[in-house]
Amino acid sequence: MKKLILSLIALLVTSSAYANGISGTVQFKGTAPAPEPLSMSADPTCAAAHSEPVYSQSVIVNDNGTLRNVFVYVKEGLEGKTFETPKESIEFDQKGCMYTPHVVGAQVGQKIQIMNSDNTLHNVHSLAEKSKQFNLGMPIQGMKLFKQFDSPEIMVKMKCDVHPWMSAYIGVLPHPYFSVTDNQGNFSIESIPAGDYVIEAWHETYGTQTQSVSVAEGEQIKVSFEFGV
């Protein structure tokens, strides 16, 4: 019995280690553009929240030559499949008069917890084209509200009409197979069913790129994208 239990544990660990997945990096080609400084002097509370200069997040090239804030997702290959809406909510904060995170993904119908961590008035304005838009004032520090999107859309732009430098993007999908590149340019889409897919990488400045991939059972696929000027 003990040997059987150990064998089952080993099988579970092995299966977990080799679960299907798609991962990789997004490289930046060329000379990185100079960071664009943001002026927050119009709101003293925003300006006082930062001891160092603040820059636009529209193009962030990492120290290793990769590109941050690229939304990578399965564009084709999951048609006809349905996926449960996650019970946990996505956190979307207004902190230091910037949206955090700048790029994020959510499933259709998933709750998005929008927070105001600043001691100043924000309004969160959704420019969705396939779901109902909203434009809500958040005047109180610590205030939270919950919203959701009812239709897939790549991407929903968010902005603050009080602070025009504030913008962010939310990718809304009917499935959980998406990722956003980090400060090393990495992305990872885990536990995807075996099959043939079209993967798309979206960046707010440099547009989109697609690749076709085939994922076999127990296979980890590596994919690389490259954007640049």
C-alpha cells in the first residue's frame, strides 16, 4: 500500500511538472525610446506622492532588452469551449495617481475590484466598445467598487478624466489563457489543453503580432515575439 501511495504521489508531481503550457519572452529591437516624463503639478497630492520623476508606461524597455506590458493571449483555438468564471476578483488600483497594473487581463463576467489608494479625487472611465461603459467618481481614499465586462474585447482602455496622464488597458476574454510580460519580458500561459492555437501579442504602441503553435499533451511550448521601432 505504501508503495502504491508513493507511486501515485510521484505521478501527480510528474503530471504537474509537465502540464501543458505556453511561455516565452517579448524582445525589443532597436534603440529604446527615451522615457517620457509625466507632469503631475496640476494636482499637488499626486506630485507629493512621488520623490522621483514619474514616466509614461506606454513603452517600457527592460534592462535586458525586453518589452514590458505586452498582453499575450490565445486568440484562436478555443472556439466552442466554455470556461468557468473565476470567483476571485482582479485588483485594479489608483495609486500615486497611476493605474496599477497598467495592463491586466480578466475573464468575461469576472469581478474587477477598482480601488482608490490616493487622498484625491479620481474618476475611473471605461471606454469599452463591446460592454457597457462606465464613468464613476471615486473621491474617498480607500474607496472600492466592483465592475465587470460582459463581452470579450482586446483591449478596453481605462482613463481618469481628472488626471489626463492616467491610462491603462484591460484585456477581456472568455477563457483564462492570457498573460502580461513582466520586468524581464517574460509571459506564461499555464495548463492549456492540448491543441492548435493562434497566439497574439498586443502592445499599446507597437500593435499586434501572431504566431501559430501546436501544444501536445504534457508539452511546454516556448514562443518569442519581437517588437521595435
